[in-house]
Amino acid sequence: MPFELPIFPLNVVLFPGMALPLHIFEPRYRLMMSRCLESDRTFGVALLVEGEEGQPDTLPAPVGCAAEIVEATRLPDGRLNLQAEGRRRFRVLSLREEDDYLTGTVEWLDDEPLTPDEQAAVQRRAAAVCRSLRHYLTLIAPNSHSAVEELEMPQDAVELSHWVAMLLSAPNHQKQELLESTSTQARLQAELHLLQRAQIIHQAFARRLQWALPEVSGGEPASSQAAFFWLN
């Protein structure tokens, strides 16, 4: 059933369960958030695909994620500091402007239901993503092996796919593709590919550093100091 939701276009892809701190200073968004706080504390976040943040004539992506305000602090001059959290994905059906901010007619967007055979395949894919993520985290932080092993990951495959997507340091266009996908298996497969690619790049980068740089103080190879490798 379609419903209306105020839309906040941002240069971020929000996923269900993802924390989103916001500092609201523009009058139109102060008004929007004040209205949200007076009602159900929910608004929509969609990736900005045309225009710039804070400018008129912006165009949000066709799929976004509803955010719930979980904490709000109003400053003396009317600005707001908010802590929000992603809840559920939506598809934009139409947009209109109200009091200088966008309101969308939207509908919820969920993954396609799975047959029993598909559920078994998705669970195998989810397990592979968990193993790949643990391996990658161990690669980039070799001294945190025990912490990585104790890391609790979501058991539900859909929740896991969203959780991994928000952790990935991927370009926004790739994250938006993950958000828009309605196939749990396809999303997990894409994340597995990104993680495996990142591992290959990280290992090649570390080897190159080892060849090029001397040992640092304490005898630790400089390659072990390589930081998190971006996936773009």
C-alpha cells in the first residue's frame, strides 16, 4: 500500500540497521525534522543522484531506506543534532515539493520470497560471505584475530546482506545497487565478489610494500601497517 514519506536526499546509501548521525541546520530540513518528531519520527533517506546537498532541484535515487529518529537534541538557535537508524527499504513512486523539501509517495521494498531449495542455497552463500569477511578483517588487522573470530554476525541472511553492505567501503553507486536488489542471493554473491576482490588487491598491495620499503622500528615489516583497502 503506497504512503507518503518526507525524503532527505544525501550523499550516503542508508541500509536497514545502519546508524546515521545528522546535524540539521537548513530551515527546510529543520521544519521537516520537527514535523517528523511530532509524528512517527520517520523520514526517508535516498542517495542524491542529481544536484548537490543543500541545493534546490535535487533528485534522489528511486530506492531509499526509511530512517527512525532514535535521539534528538535541539540547539538554542533551532539547529538539531539527530541520531537516526535505518529501518526498511522503500521504492519511490512519485515526488512532490512541500515547503521546499521533498515528499514522496512510496511503497515498501522487500526481497523476493525464497523456495526451500533457494533458502538452502542462500544459507550456503551467507556462510561463504561470513568466512570471506572474517578472512579479510584478519588480513587488514593481523593482530585482532581473536576479536574477529568473536565478532557476532547476523544469523538471518537478509539482515546479514544489509549488514555487510553497510560495512563495505565501496563507491555509492555499488552500494545503491546492493540496496536496490530484491534478491538476497544476488546481493550476497555481489558482496562475496567485492570481498574476494579486496583480498586480492590488499595482498598484492602488501607484497609491493614489502618489496619497496625497509623494516620499520621494532622489526615489523612495513607491509603489515597497510590500512583498510578501499573497494573502488
